[in-house]
Amino acid sequence: MSSLPSQLSQRIESVAGIDPELRPATKPQFGHFQSNVALRLAKQEGAKPRDVAQRIVDQLRLDDLCETPEVAGPGFINFRIRADVLAATVTDQLADPRAGIMTVADPQRVVIDYSSPNVAKQMHVGHLRSTIIGDCFNRVLSALGHQVIAQNHIGDWGRQFGMLIEQVADEGLDLASLDLAGAEELYRRANAHLDADESFAARARERVVKLQSGDPATRQAWQRLIEISLAGFNRTYARMNVKLTDADVAGESSYNPLLAPLADDLERRGIAKVDDGALVVFAQGFDAPAIIRNSAGGYGYDVTDVAAIRYRVDELGARRIIYVTDARQHHHFELAFAVARMAGYLPDDVVAEHVGFGMVLGPGGTPIKTREGGTVTLDSLLDAAEEHAVPEIALAAIKYADLSNSLQKDYVFDAERMTQTTGDTGPYLQYAHSRCAGILREGASRGRHFDHIEVLSEPAEQELALWLTRFGETVQVVADDLTPHKLCTYLFELATKFSTFYEQCPVLKSEDPVCSSRLCLVAATKQVLATGLDLLGIVAPERM
Ligand code: ARG
């Protein structure tokens, strides 16, 4: 069954002939929804808007759904959903384990490329955002019935491994005893060594050649660095309660065997050209070409992403590919998409989109840094939030802060503010959920039963009920536009409407059927909060 507003919309369109562009009413006294359809039609017909509005109202047959619609102001039509219809809709929604989320008619295979940290480096704040946002997309799209394939495109290939492995050999380092933090220190030492010592730099370059040609000892050291890093990443994923596993890892190195054939294909078909010794593709609208193969014969970040697109379309069957990284990589992805389209690796009916996010700022409003000016690790951010709250609340605070603004915006990491249980925070929503749970426990202990909404007469009850019925369509919008902040806003509004309802409408102090009806509203609120929080990757505690 479709949502109440879309049912209403369809019926109006069948009379008016055009989309009524239904909007939520701006004030409760205007009903629940409003349309300016008569104003638009009147313009076309050269008639008076109020007359057109009245004609539409007279033709509409909505008695089973609405009160009699009202013509208002210059020719708006106001609609109020019947209380018994709202009551029945919320009752049905409560019995639905999916809380009114409808599966899509055309499920798609969707690849989401997120998290994607780099080997021998700890995850930093950019990876925090990518992981949280990607996990949310994964949950939302999966909930709608899409088949999501997570791809953790870790940086596990490239020239840096030459210096890393050469440094290990120089130091006689035992890789068995190294952890990710240790690997990162190794990275720093190798880098310093590279800058200081020309002969080391030369050996590092030879080491890259050995790695590429499959020299066993070199491969083994490389493999070990990946294992160490994955173990570190997985510890952080477990701490963050995200769904990524080793099965989702498809690092840069996995595309390595595909690069030479891809370069040949592009060159043979005249898409790529040799320019200054390098093989490049000039795409329309871009200042610089995509580098397919550099003049030294090496393959880099650009071509790896072109190969990844080809693989995701051909082998994984993707109909939509979503990339989650910080906004600064936007140009890189647009170029990779353009090249893949030119080559036919990315057919027109496959959507590729880069969701670039803003930066996390420190208290001074500048990009967050450690006291020493270094990059902040993801774990240290989790630690900072846990100074103010227990882990599951601290995590809710971070995730909500990350998701509740438009993703492109920068936001300030303020551990104290975001862990508060009041205001527009994750913990506030968890608290609202635990409050519903507490009321239901108290009701059960007093032997109160409920199974449907019979009475729904108070404005605060109706407001809450109407809002509850809008959950499913909200999730749909979030999936289409990839805008988690709309789900956050929805849930925050729900918690606010619930608070108003609870202030104005005594639940356990009233008699049945008012009491049982209100308990139903409490239970339906709890269910939508829990389901919505889960889509954000946030747990909903029964007690707080
Ligand atoms: N490893 C990269 C980084 O840390 C992100 C990779 C994003 N995904 C991709 N297919 N390029 O910035």
C-alpha cells in the first residue's frame, strides 16, 4: 500500500489532471496537506483560482480518506486526513515489522565504495565520515530491498610499499610483532629515510619493481603489512558497529591485473593517446587528461578507478555506483566517470555518483588536528567522545553529528555538545526511545493492554500519528537523494512531537480506550525511532 500523501496525491491528480504538488500544511489549523493546484490551473485557463479550487473540491471523491477539503486564501485547497484513517494506518504500521518502509518495485544492485583507508596508516577523520555515511547508505538502500555490495577500496598498492619494505629490511624488523600504530611509525621512518638518503631512495624504487614482479620475500612482507592493517581497521569497525567485513575488501591491488589489458583496449580503440611518453585520455570539459599509464610505465590512482568501474559493472552487475570520500576528490571521480563513459565501461543506464563530504573542524573552526599539528586518528575521536559518555551513547553522538547536516557542509567536532541528551543530538533520540520503552514497561507492570488505536481526538495525538505515517516516504527520499540529514530531521521532529503529546495527553492516568490508544502511539513512536536510528547505524537502548 502506498503512503497517505501519495494516495491523496493520486486521487487529486486524477481530477485536476496535473500533479497537485502536495505540501505539508504550514499551520495545524490549515489541516494536514495543502495544494496550489487550482492556482496553477487557473492561470492556464484564465479563470478565477477560487472557482477552479471549488470545482476541483466538488469533483473530488475523498470521503474515505479526508474530511471535506477547504478552499482557502487566494485558492489553496486544504486537506485533513480523517482521524479514523490515521488511527487505522498507525495501527497497521505498528503491526508491520518494517514500520511502514515499503520495498521498491525495482530492486537494484548497488555498489557503495566507502571507508577505504590506506595500508600502514591509521584511519583518520576523513575515513570516519566515509565509514559512517557509507554504512548509513548501505542500511537505507538494503532496507528498501536493494542488493547492496559494499566495496572497501583500501590503498594497498603503490610506490610507498617500496620504501616500507626496504625500511623493514634495513632495520631487520620482525613484522610478526608489528601492529597498525607500529606500521604507521614505520611509514614515518621510511619517509624520512627516503628524503635523507639517495641510495635508499634508489633501493626503494628497485623494491617496487620486485613487488610488481612477484618476488616472494617482497610479496610476503607486503602481504603482512596488509594483514596488520586490516586487523587494525577491523578493530575500529567493531568499535564503530558498522557492517564492513573482510569480504567487502577489494583493494587497489585487486585491479592490478586488469590495468594493462584496459590500457591496451583504450589505446587500440583510439580513446587513449600517447602524450609526452604517457598514455592519457582527454575527456571533454576537463583541463587535464586522465593518466592511464605514466611515462615510466606505471599505473596510478586514476586508471585504477576506471578499472574498478569496469569491474563493478561487468562482474558485480552494478546499476548504481556510489562513492563516499571527502569533497576534494570530486574532480578525480568525475574524470574517472567521464573516461569510463567514453570507453563504454559505464553504460548510460548505470548511475555513478560521488558523494563528497565536508571537513570535520576543531574547536577553532579550522580542520581538526592533533596538538602537534598531525592528522587526528579516528580512534582518538572515539576516545574523545567516550570521555563524555558510555560507548554506545558516544558513538550515537558522533554518528548523528556526522549525518544530521547536509553532507557537503563542514562541521565542528564538539564532543561535549554532541553527547548532550537535549537538543538536536543522537543521545536525545536514544533518550526519547528509552522514554517510550519506560512508559510501555510501566504500562505492562500495571496490566495495561493495547492492540489498536480507537480514540484519536486530541490535536497532539493526531499530529504525532500523521508524522508516524510519514516515516516510509522519508526513507524513500533519503535513498533517492542520499540525504541522511533528512532522516535525522524527521526523527528529531518525531521526538519533539512525541514530547508535546506526552505533556498534553496523560497516558497511564487515562482510562481505556484512551489509555490503550495512547499506548499504541507510544509503541509506534518507539518502533519508528528504533528503526530510524538503526538506519543511521545507531543503537536504541531500552533504558538510559
Ligand atoms: N584510499 C583513498 C583515501 O584514503 C580513498 C579511496 C576511495 N575510493 C576509490 N575508489 N578511489 O583517500
